[in-house]
Amino acid sequence: MSNIDRRTLVKGSLAAMMAGTTFSRAALAQSSEPILLGVSGPLTGPNAQYGTQWKQGFDLALDEITAAGGINGRKLAYQFEDSQSDPRQSVAIAQKFVSNPAIVLELGDFSSPASMAASPIYQRAGLVQFGFTNSHPDFTKGGDFMWSTSVSQADEQPLLASYAVRRLGLKKLAVLHLNTDWGRTSRDYFVNAAKEYGAEIAVTEGYIAEERDFRSTLVRVRDANPDGLILISYYSDGALIARQARQVGLKQVICAASSVYSPKFLELGGEAVEDVHVGTRYFPEDPRPEVQKFISGFKKKYNGLEPDAFNAYAYDAMNMAAAVVRIGGTDRKAIRDAFTKVKDVPSVIFGTATFDVATRRVKGAMNAELVVRKGQFALWDGKPT
């Protein structure tokens, strides 16, 4: 959205407020102005690629929402502010969004720490913070204006541990993880579950997001002599670790969290990610109509580009935003209440999505056990790598 569009939207909203108009569900059809959502996420910095993927998913969903008549005839639009997924920036953006009466709902931030730093601002102002990629279990505990369609790490990591230990038979594990609040929390849930399933944790090693040389860390991992390497990473760092692991002679099985799932992981990792195992909530070979509609629409809009999980998360989030605005109108508190009422929203990740009001999350995400074979993700056939 251009700066001119943003100024027009804000000016129109402020004029309406000065005239004493209160936007409500009943007023939805009486205005021609787009309904504005705020997005806080990375467009620059180490996580910039995810902001780009969000926009692709958002825009595809908006095309479909508009084609279906919009929200009672009104368009849905978003204002994307670049946070670099930095908590200091996400706080400043939150202050900007809550003071703009045109914004009825916020989406983001990308990382749980960036979102959670801003949560008190959204909670005090009564503006829903829809952290659709925020898997930290504590995110939705920030208040009743915090909602998420992301699978909590409390649920996600035991699935990865089960794949590694119960299904692949790994018994002595080395765990490499991003040294962020998300990464450390994910590590703890994984380690606890893996131990319950009978595995030994030989070593855990954290790394910073900007790190590019993992060789000294991987030498320590090699010396611990594990039979499996667990990556709690994103796709760019995960691919780089896999490359360098092979370079230092680590030939052990690698099993990675769903956050690496992307065509980019294959592209960046090359031959080094062959036979890497990944547990994921999204797999394009899933025959469900929600998945196939998303994939065909994405490829058509983006000239054959293959979508990944973060495209799907954003697409689902925009469709959920539309669903709650249809119920709640443009009143911020009514939108919060609409999250408790929305039912069975079509979803790539969940099939249909309904919130658990107690946790403010959606349950029932699919779980696919994948392996990289011949440079492509494939359902694991149970055969050893």
C-alpha cells in the first residue's frame, strides 16, 4: 500500500471520528473505505524473506476475498510496517498502530519475542494482536487480545521428538538451536520429550541468528558422537548448518523442526540436505481441497512459484482476519469477541479452524513426516536414510 493510500485511509477514519461516527458491524456496508489491518513484521534484516512471503500469502487471500465480495462490499487492506523482527521496533510500531483508529486488527510480529515485547501495548489499548506465527507457549498468555493460529512449541516439539526417537530410532542426540527465546523454549520442550521417549541428549548448542560459521560448534558436536543431529532453526541457517556439518565429517541423521520447511531450504542446502528429515504442519502433496486450492492459486498469481509454509500461514491468517471482521465489524472489542465465535474457517494448515477459547489457539494441525529425497520433500516411507 502506498503512503498516499495510507494517508487517505487515516484521514477518512479521523474525519469520521470527528463527526462522531462509531464504526460498527452495522456500518460496514455504509462505507466505501477499505477496512484496514496493521501488520508488524520483517521487511529488512536477517528475517526479511519471511515478510516477503507473508505479503505473497496476504495478497493471494485478499484477491480471493475481494472476488467474493469483500467484507459486506468493502475491501480489506493492510498497512505493513517493517519491524526487522526486533522487539524495539515492534514496540514502536505497536504504539503507532494503537493510536491510529483506522486500524481494527494487528497481525504479527514474526518472532515470538518481538510480538511479546509489544503485547502489553496492544492489551492496554484493546487492539487484537494476531500473532499467527508466534509459537511460544506464553504468547497468548499476554492477555485476552492475544490470539494465534500458530501451533504452540509445547505441542510442536514433542511431535519432532517422537519422529526422531520413536520413528527414526535415534538414541543419542545433539541439539542445535537458535539462541533466542523461541529457540531456547523449543529446545527445552524437545529435550524433555526426547528424554521421556528414552533418548540421551549428548550436547546442546545455541547460536545467534546472524552466525554464519558453525564449524567450531559442529566439531564439538562431532566429538560428542551422537547418532542424530536435531536442528531447531529457520531454513536459511538450517541449510547452512547442514552444509557445514557434512564438511566437518558429520554423516549422522539430521532431523529438523518444521520452521525449516521451504523450497529455499532445498535450494540453499543442495546435496547437503539430502536425507534430512523434517516434521511439518504443511505439505503441498496433501490432497485436501483447501491445500490444493491454495497451491494452484499461488502458482497462478506468482508465475509458477512453489509456495512454502510461511506463505500458507499468511494466507490462512488473512482469511481468518476476514472471518472475524465479518462477525465483529470494525469495533476493536467486537473483533476480540469475534475470535471466540468464529467457527470452521477453511484453512490450509488445519482443514477448518476454530479457536480454543481457553488457550486462544487453534488445535488439530496436520502432522507430516517428511524426508528430502532427490532434492525434493517427500513423505517418509519408513525406510532408513
